[in-house]
Amino acid sequence: MTAPLNPPPPPNEHSSYQGGPVPPPVGAHAMGTAHGAPHDHHGEQDGPGMLTEVRQAAVTVVAVALSGALLGVLWWKLAPSVPLVGGVLGDGWTVVPENPEGERAIGVDGVFTLLALAFGALSAVVVFLLRRRGGVPLVVALGVGGLLGSLLAWRVGVWLGPAQDVIAHAKDVGQGATFSAPLKLSAKGALLAWSVAALVVHLGLTGLFGPRDPEPDPWPGPQQRPTEPYGEKPA
């Protein structure tokens, strides 16, 4: 006689597992997207990236700054001339204003300031129409471009205006003759007028006509919804 054979061990449920990642349960992806942020395989966000905004800001700086050449031409054309008169005094020449109490020198600064304010407002409107989303790089570009444009306008106007060497100019026209003084920007604060006007106008346009953030959901979240039915509580 032989002893009865022992029964074989029960089959192992995990014997077929050979290693490797365990697949997620069905519906895990849907639950994750329902309770968390939407999954983006490429990591992209809404709107342009920072690199695109910086590139657009660089183009804005160059375009705004180059328009300062037109401001310089207009300043040279519209600014009032300050008459000077030269003559021999002692052993050399001297040049003095024809009307020492005149206000034309102040008008030169005033014309530049008004033109810079107009150019600042115009540049802000154009930039807003082309790029309504705005952004910090674009605002910084408006300020920097306006300052560079004012500096360019100042130098262009001085270059186009009368000669800077007033003694040589007085000798050319003769003693006692009247000639125009070179363009001079006495109030250097006028160089900031373009940038200030551009930032203020762009901020106002963005606040009035810019894109709005979506309204928040007036209903509470799922975890905050009341569990009791509406109506009066039972006594």
C-alpha cells in the first residue's frame, strides 16, 4: 500500500504577474481630470508663452523708439525760434538774447512736452489695438521705448536746428544781426512725458476694454454643498 498523495497547492492568484507597472484602475484618468487641473501632455498654457511676450516686447521697443525721429522733426518745425544778437565786446565776440524777457525759450520745452504726450498716447492706443492681452513685458516695452524715442527726438531736433556754435554763427551773420538760437531742451523732465503718457493711456484702455477674467462659480463646491434638503427643518 502507498500513502495517499497530498493535494496540490491552490493556484496563486499572483503567479501570473511577471513584474512591470500596474495599470491604473478604470476611470482613474477621468477622476483625476475631474478633481484636478486638466492634463496637458505638452505642458502648454493658455495664451502665448513668455518667450513670445518678450519677443513682442522687443519689437515694441524698437518700433516706439524709432518713431522718435518723427517727433524730432516735428519739434524742429513747430518750436518757436529764440532770436539772438551778437557783437564785439572788448577783445572778443559776445552773444545775448534779443529779448531777455521773452518766453520763447519756455515755448521750446512746451512744444516738445506736448508732442511727447501726444506720441505717448498714440503709441499706447496702437499697441493696445494690436495686443489686447497686455502683459508686464509689453508695459515695460512701452516705458522703455518712450524714453528712447524721446532721447532720439531730442538729438534729431538739435541736429536739424540752427548751428550749435553761436559765436561762429554770429560772426557769419555780422555784428548786430539777429539769428536763431540752437534748439535746446532746458527741462530734461520732458524726456519722461512720452513714457508717462503711454503707460497711463495703456492702463486706462486695458481697464476699460481689456479682456476680463471669467466670473467665479456662484455655487459652492461639491464638498461644501449642504446635505440637508431645502426647506424648514423638522421640529
